[in-house]
Amino acid sequence: MTVDDPGQLLAGVRDLRAADHVAAAGVLGFAARWADLHPAESLAAAATLTYRGEDFGIPIAGVGAPLVEVTCVAEFATALHTSTEGGQRLIGHALELRHRLPRLWALVHAGRVVAWQACRVAEQTLHLTPSAAAFVDAQVAAVTGRIGPAQLDKLIIATVAEFMPDEAERRRQASSDHRHFTIDHHTGQDGLSGQSSVSGVLDLVDALDLDAAISAQASIGRAGLHRQPGRAARPCRRRPRPPPAHLRTHAVRRHVGSGREPITG
């Protein structure tokens, strides 16, 4: 069909887009129904999350959602012309939405939230407790699903901190394992190029303290020159500033493989 009128072209695009959203919501509904027809009796017989071939042994939807027979996933994926992992993910999202994010599920089937947006939320709530997932459901439904990736990440972090304090502490401890503060003095042909690179991963409090200290020192440098009677203007002398208190309790590591011992505060 050839359409030459710009208005008709745009109207046709909008109609196809709306039909696509309806179809995606329908596929989610069929995915949930397919899972109903293939319940698993135990976790050993259930489909579990896999990523790039690695099986994590975790059900494809969160706590409270039904288990699904692992043998049924490939057949469903074939009908969608997608990979087994893709079909597994879609079934998991459908169950997550229907059983743990019911407000968002209803909005999808009312045409008020598109399926891919709801699935993005479902992917983030799989590991949450039922009460935490219900909180996210209420928050996202209140804005009719209009939440960006950054906002969603912040919501999940806040939800974990409030509803799952033990998990929040475990994550904090895990992230602490990657803390470091590295100074690498570049060497040239003459033995020293006169430049060094600094990199690190710090706790937020430490990073803020360090940022403030560096900013304060930079302000002193920008204050410029001071003059004493009978002397030429000269730069303000830099005074060594101790590192933040938190940093003094941790070793400051140089680049791995430098062959140098850690510098301790």
C-alpha cells in the first residue's frame, strides 16, 4: 500500500505502534498461561535463571510465583522465534508481573503501560522479598510505569535498604572488597616523566571528604600570589594535608604488578 499524505503516514505509524503494544501485552498473557499449563513439582524440575549458558539455580520468578517445568521453555521460545534464554526470561517476567507486581500487570493489560517497560521493572524485582516487590509495584504504578532506568535503580536500592537490611549490608560489604586508592608515577626515558595518575574506588563518605580536601587546596592555589615587603611575588606554599580519617584506616594500593609495597596511612 502506498500512502503519500504525511498525515496518513503518521497516523498509520501510530496505529501500528499501538497494535504492537497490544500484541506484546498479549504475549505476556500467553506466557503466564503457558506456565500455568506446565507447573513444576519441585525446584529440581523447574526452569531456573540462566545467563550465557550458566545456570544460577534460581527460579525464573521471585518468591511467591509458581515454578515452571524446565522442559516447556524451549517449545515456547521456538514459537516466539527467540532463544531458550529469551523465552525463559519472558515467562519469568510474566509470572513476576502477575503474581508479585499485580498493579503493573493490570496497567499493561489496560494499555496504560507498555510491556517492555513493565518487564524492565520485573527484571529488577526478581530478587526482592514479596513485601519489597509490592512496594516497588505501588511506587511504579503510581507514575503509570513512567520511570527511567536511573530512577528505577535508585528505587530498588532504597527498597532493599528499607525492606532487606541484611541484603543491603551484604551488598555494602561486597562493594567494600573493591575499594582502593592507587597512585601510579609514570616513568619516561629519563626515569621520571613528572606525571602521575590517580584512581580509586572509595566509600561515598571518604570520596566526599577527599573531594572537599582537593577542592579546598585548589582554592588556595587559585588565590594566587601573595607578596611580602621587599620580595617578589611567589606562590603560596603548599602544606601537606592529611587524608580523610576513613582513608587512614585502609591501605592505599598501587597498581597490581608494580612490585611495590602498599602505602599505609
